[in-house]
Amino acid sequence: MNIALLFGGKSPEHEISVRSARNIAAAINKEKHKLTLIGVDPNGGWRLLGKEHLADTFVTTQAPRLALVPGRKQDQIIRLDTMEEIAQPDVIFAIIHGPYGEDGTVQGLLRVLDLPFVGPDVLSSAVAMDKDFAKRLLREAGLMVAKGLVFHAHEKEAIDYMAVVNQLGTPLFIKPANMGSSVGVHKARNQVEFSAAIKDAFHYDRKIIIEEMITGRELECAVLGNEKPEVTHIGEIATAEEYSFDAKYVSETEAQLSIPADVTDAELFQLQMVAKQAYQVLGCEGMARVDMFMTKEGDVYVNEINTLPGFTNISMYPQLWEHAGTSYTALIDELIRLAIERHKAQAALSMKR
């Protein structure tokens, strides 16, 4: 099959997407699949890339630009320099992290093109990306989430530190509602840190969340599947400080990933059930990584659901499946299979009266 690897994007997580794509390209089964590299540059332009471009930090704006033609069954992606069609993809492996990639926007575009794609569909991608909406749904389903307050950009000047502390205590976590990879996330212990964190979070989103601190272990579970999702063992993150952007993607020593985490059988069952329920509550398909906290009392809080988790060489998601006996290459194959399975089910629906 011809697999189009779609990566980059208009997001602060652009560089992480490129790193994920680099690892996927190295691991995909070359005997089964032909790989087409499509990079979305920081300005949003789609580019036809060569293997040499995977060594870059960002998607180049010098590569041939692509145009999309909805409504065709073939020849939907065209090179603008030569007006030639590129090989029709059988599946799009979209690994664009963050806004304009993980939030339902690209998924909607691929639905319009009627192309199978890896990962959750439009609604689940959009809801999971928005931490405010996601936690409302999770709370409604009876799952535990941290207490928090939501503020929009027009309310920025009215946010009162002491009023927030009186409701949520201290320290506080401030984060953009629609962002990942710990971009714009800060821990505030006093008013000075709080004000700086508010300013930075609004730099990335027009809506932010301020949450209470949950003291507990940071645990993650990888979920894979459509109607009948499967879950892995639990992984644990141990860092000297919070799990920052650098800890996730830059330093290979700052964050220690324990796979499997040291949990009892009862705790493992509880964590896996919470992860699976959160995945299904948000309507996820394909894959997601569910991030949780477990307190000393044994309470499990859902922190967030990442619908396109990192695929770098130090990322938790592929490592958890590796521990479960599914190699990186086999994991890619299964994600492609799930994308085709869902596309066939959607194609069977009637679009006419």
C-alpha cells in the first residue's frame, strides 16, 4: 500500500511531529508499504518531501508545494510546480501533534477527501484536544478529574490570584486548553509565577485552564483499537520536576520512564479500566494515550487523553506496546489496518435519501 506520512504543521509542536515522523519512516515495513512524505510547513503549506528532509528540524518551505482536489476518487493531491498528480495514498498516517493537526481540523479535511487516516475521527480529536470540554464529558461519565477554572482571553485582566487560590488551593497548574507536549504549561507557587504563567498560556490559546494540584504518581496507559480497544500495562513517569517539554523530548535523562510501572494487580486493573473508559467516553478510535494520576489513597484522576501521542524514540506510547509484545513496526501495521477498517465501515453508510 501507498502510505502518506503527514507531519509538521502550524503548531508549537511542529518539531515533535517531525521527530515522530522520522521514527515512523524508519520503522515502517518497507516490504509491505511504499512511503510518501508530505510535510506541512510552519505556514500551513503542504510540501512533497524526500527522505533527506527527515533530517531537518522543520518542514522546509523550499520543497514542491501540493494542492488538494476533493471530490475525486484518484489524483486528489497535485504538485503545483509540475501540475502532476502524486501517487494516490491508500492511507494517511497523520502524525501532526497539537493544533491544526490533532484537534479535528486535519481529520475533517481527510474526511472531505474520503481518505482513510490513522487515529481518532473528527469529533473525538476535537473534544480530546480541548481539555475543558474533555473533562466535562469525563466528569459526566463518573470519572475523576482535577478541579479547575476556565478563563477566556477577554477575561484575562479580571483573573484574581487570591480568588483562584481560595477555590483551588496552591500550588496551581496553568495550561492552554488546546495544546499538548506541555507547551505553555506552568506550575505557580505564588502570585508572580501565576501572572507570568497566565500571560504565557494565553500566548498559545484564547482559553486557559487553572487546576488544582493532584499529588500522586504520573501514570500512562496506551490504548489501541476501534470498537473493541485493547490496553497495555501502565507506564510511570519519574522526574525531578514536572514532566516538561524538555523532559519529554529533549533530555533522555531528565525523565525516567518505568515500563511496567510498579503497581499491584488491583491497581493495574483499575487504571486499565479507567483508561479504556476515558477512551470510549470521548469516542476515540485507532489510538490514544491516557494520562492519569493515582493518589496515595488509590484514587485515579484522568489528566488528559492524547489522540496522537508522541512516536519519538523516547515516547511512552510505542514503548508500552513494545513491552506488550507488539513491535514498533507491527504497531504501525495495526494502526493502518484500523484506519482501513473504519473507512470501510463509514463507506457502507448511505449518503443519500
